[in-house]
Amino acid sequence: MTPKGRILVVDDDRAICVVISEALRRGGHKIKTAGTIAERAQLLNSFAPDVLITDVKLPDGDGLDDVAHIISAHPDMNVIILSAQNTLNTAVRATEKGAFEYLPKPFDLNELARAVSDALSKKQISDDDEEHSIDENDGMPLIGRSIAMQEVYRTIARVISNDLTILVLGESGTGKELVAEAIHNLGPRRSKPFVAINMAAIPRELIESELFGHEKGAFTGAQARTAGKFEQAQGGTLFLDEIGDMPMEAQTRLLRVLQSGEFTTVGGANPIRVNVRIIAATNQDLPTLITENKFREDLYYRLNVVPIHLPALRDRRDDVPLLARHFLELAANDGLPRKLLADDAARWLSQYNWPGNVRELQNLMQRLAVLSREDVISSTMVQQILPATQVDRGHSGESVERLENAVRIWAKDSLLLGNAGGNGNPDDEVLHEALLSVVEPVLLREALLSVDGNQIRAAQILGINRNTLRKKLNDYGMDPASLRHNE
């Protein structure tokens, strides 16, 4: 049975408070709402909530600043953080402050309900180890605010304070080493070495020597004892990139280290004790390699304690303009000409399929910084370089079908949530208006993009007439011309 509790919701947007309150009241919870830090402080004492759901940016300050103090003063209460600042920094700050859960906006109500249920079922375990603050403006290795990246940020935030083995999965060029560096640099081992080794870049006969070191005379050319990557990473983090390319004999030795924490150098006899965190990465399908007898199944399970799936850039297109401008800024800091990116160029970049992922985008921005004669990079300049065969000029029929399903689900949810406030309840009306303001612009945009700006077809998908579609576009200040792929 789902536990019931007292929930305090803090957000300066009344519509969001109403949406959350109505959703949680249906679960049998008692709800109070607040819009400021001051109101929150008062209700924490008078209402004594079991769960606090709070936004970060509030009118009278940063909602995260005193979360650690709140948790200390109310040890039986769990805190769930909501934030539109969908960055790795926010996720990490929330975790470091002791938050039970972090959910980026826009959030899924079902996911929030599950988080509340979990928070009521489990007592918050407070860790008072050394705390280091994360400035929201600190330069971080991972860039992106897409939904796909939010799960990555949340997983990183959950694992940085422990030594669980991580397996980072993703295509080449997605930034797997950046994930490993973020976990190391934000965790308790940050003052110790971060050592990376790429299995695909080392001859097979040298991998064991590179990993475990060798003694003088162990093989031809071994003129002195040499420490391997494990010794070099002592106390820190060892990043094993392209783990799928590791030879079977080296896999066996790696498994022994993971099991015992000891290894011997090549040609050595005395075991060496090692204390390192292991983060592995691959762009290969390890289960398939296991069936082909190219990868040890027991090693796979040792490495795959916490998997992090890094999305391809084509699966996080909303991040492309942000990344592109970031790389232009980096190029300027490295001495290349400072350039700006036009909006039409950003849209064109978002349509490209990026077979080389983030690495390809960074290389392109460096090239454009050098080749563009204008201070502002236009879509024309971008189109001269990017191959047209990799440009997605419209969504597939499958995408249109998914959108139509989303519209049907939205219509069903609207009826469940009061059918446009038809019962006259003011809160129901606020709830419906809040949902409309969030959902409608997204559906309008996706409908038009899915059919390359064809307003008649978009209206058919949405179940409205063309005049209504035009009015809604005007109401939301949306330019139909900007929602076409073939600009």
C-alpha cells in the first residue's frame, strides 16, 4: 500500500503548485503550498511535512542554499528538488545538500508521484562528510539541458560520493571520457590522479604491461621497472576506454584485480595492493561480444554495476545550438576568430544527424571559426560544409504516429483532470490553464515540425481546424515559418 503523508510544495509559480497539489491529493496526501523561502520556513515548523518539494529559484533567494540546514533540523523529512536550471551543477548541488531526489523541469507528474512515494517509504540517510560547494557558473565538462541529458546528470549526481564501478555506454564521440572526468572531479577522489587508457589504441601484446606495469627484463626492451596505469591511478580513478577491445587474457587479469584489489606486474612475483575507482566505457554491444566469446560474462557484470547511457547527439537535438555556441566560445578562447551563430544556422545544425556526435560538432565549429569571413555564421555557410545526405528534413511517419498518440493521451488526461475545469472549481481551471500553457506550445511545435510546416496536416494531427491552429500560433507568439525544415 502506498504510504500517505504531509507534503509541502514550494514554487513561486502558482499554476505549478496547483498542478502538483491536485496530482498528489488524488494519492491521498495532505498538501500545503508556499511561494517564497520565508513562507517555506514558516510552514516547515507549523505544518511539519514528511516531504518538501521545492523549486531552486525563488523570489527571495536560492532554494538550495539552506537545504542542508533544513534536513539537519528535520531529519525525518525528505527533500525533492525541482529546477528549470537543467545542468549537471544543479543535480550535483541538490545531491550534495542531501536532497532525496532531483527532478528537472518540465517534470513528469507520475515520476514526481513515485519520488514522493519512495521518499515516504525510506528514511533520509544523511552523510556529513566533507562538503564542497559547486558554483552554478563553474565551467563543467558536460553541456546540455535536454531531457536525454537530465537522466545522465541525475545518475552522475547519485554515484559521485561512492566507489561503485561505472560502465559508460554510447556511440563514439558522445563524450564518455567527459562523464568519467565529471564523476572523478566531483567526487571524494578528486585530489588524486585521474588516469585514462584507451584499449583500442594499444597493441594487444602491450596492454597488460600498460595496465599493470612490468619489471626490468620482463620482456625484450624492458630496461627498467615501469609502473602501470593501476599504480599511477592509486587512490584516484582509472578510466578504461573502449573496454570491448580488451584481449581475453587481459580481461582475466582485470577481473582478478576487481575481485581482490591486488595485481602483479608483468614479470613480477609480489602482489601489489591497489585502491582505485574503475570507470569503463564502450561503444560496442558487450552482451553480443559475450555470445561471440569475445568478452567475459563475469567481467561484464563486475563492470556494469551502474550503467550510464550517453545519448547520441541526434537524440538530443535541442542541445545542438547550446553546444555549438559553447564550442565557438572555446575556439575564440584558443585564439581563433570570435564568431557568433545565427539562429537559422543553429536550426540547420539541429537538423543534421551528427554521425560523429559531439566531437564532430566541435570540429565543425572550429572549422567555421576559421573559414567564415563574416562575424556571424549563417545557415548558408553551414550548408556549404555539412553533407546534405546527413540532414533530417522532416520527421518520419513513425514520429508522426508517436505525436498523434501523445495528442490522444493529452486529451484523455485533460478529461481526467476536470475537462477544462468544467465543474466550476477555480483550482481546476488554474490546473487546466497551467497544463495548457505547458503542453499546447510543445504539441503545436512538434506537429508542425513533423509535417515540415504543413498547417493543414498539423491541424489534422491535433484534431482542430486550420483557423484554430493559426489563432493558437498567434496566441503563443509562434512563427510558422520558423517551424519548417526546408528553410
